[in-house]
Amino acid sequence: MASTGVDAPGRAKIDVRTLRTDRWWIQPLVTFLALTAFVVYSAWRVFSGQYYVFEPYVSLYYSPCLVTTCDPGAIPAGPISWWTLSPALLIAWIPLTFRFTCYYYRKAYFRSFWMSPPACAVAEPHGKYTGERRLPLILNNMHRYTFYLALLLNIMLTIDAVAAFRKPEGGWGYIGLGTIILCVNAAALWMYTLSCHSCRNAVGGRITHFSKHPVRYKMWTFVSRINAHHMKWAWISLCTVVLADFYVYLLASGILSTDLHISF
Ligand code: FES
């Protein structure tokens, strides 16, 4: 088959891989290391099935907890009794597919994992290019649907963040380091989700006259503004996800004996 890559007929013949003289490889390398670390950490936590509740906190990897055997305090305990593996496996696919199909992350892993291409003006090693027209990459088109599922998860995580103000012995009036971390994480995830390109299309797409839809125009204006920083929110929320889960893990596993907090 004729090459559709940089050696395709009609493309300029350049003997070197790139004419760039800067250190273009740093960004894909850092992205590769950071995403690999995140995947390894998440896999460890999702498959472990333990240390995910420390009253009043619950790890976001396990919320909502859909099985009847959740740790006491998980919000809410679910109806599924036949599941014997880690309960996180029942919900982890939602944020996973949401991030994997995200327009920004596609750019990130196309460059850093598949080197397709690794950077602007750097030839990719592949001989042909089929884009996202075939399996498996055509599945990236389901991003718009995973967006709605991610919204539901965000609502759940926001409830968890509010619930983190409850005293372990009952009643409200607790603020711990974990409360702050869960709130920051929920806020970062909302910014990441609302700045999504699919969200921008959902609120402002398929409209001929914005003047006839002033509310949607306002929403679209807001989403467009934060959409310009989508990459930033993708990374910030990735970090807060790990931070929030790791803090719950430290407490639940006993590595940290107490949560810094005030009660009133
Ligand atoms: Fe990144 Fe939708 S484009 S979450």
C-alpha cells in the first residue's frame, strides 16, 4: 500500500527526521512519564479494593460505591451483592473513557505514546495514517456521551465533598485537611468537565441565532472562556484526583494516624 505518512507521494523529501534544533522531545517525554505514572497509580488503587473510606471521607475512585459490601461510611452503599472484585472497577471505566477520549488527552497520547507525530514539524515513524476512522480510535467519537456520564460522577463527588463537612460522630461542623482537598478536587473536576469541547457544543451548538437564545449564549460564552484553558484543567484535575485519593488512602490505611481538622 502506498505510504500515507511523510513518505507519501507529493511530500517534500527531507532526509532528516526534523529540522528543529530545539529540545522538542522534552514535552512528549514529560507527558509520557506523567500519564504512565497516573495510569499505574490509578490501576493500583482501583484494583486494590481497600483503604477507600475514612469518615467523613471517601475516595473518588470508589464513589458511588455500588456494592453492598462497601466499607462502612461509603456514600451511598449500593445494591449489588454478587460483585466480588474491587467495587471501583464498576465505575472506573467512566472517568477512564472520558479522559481517554478527551480531545486534549488524544493530542497528549498521540504525541507522547504513539509519536504520531511526537511534535510539530517532527516526522512520525509510522508509514501510514488512518486517523480516527477505524477501530479502535473511531471509538473516540463516544466522547460526547462520556461527557454526560462524567457530569453525573461530578455531582456524586460534589455530594462527597459536602459530606466531608460532617463530623464522624454525626452532625455538621467538621473541616479537615481532607475536606479542603475533596472540595478543591471537586472544583477542579467541574472546571475540567465544563471546559470540555463537548460541553461547549452542548450549550452552544446547533443554534443559528444566538440573539434568540440569550441564556445559552451566556453559557456558551462562559464555557468558551474556560475551554481555552482546557489543557490546564486536564492536568490540574489529574493532580487533584491523585491527591484526594492518596490522602484518603493514607488515613484509611493508618499510615496517617489522624486528620488535621477543626470541629465546631
Ligand atoms: Fe477534554 Fe471533553 S475535550 S474532556
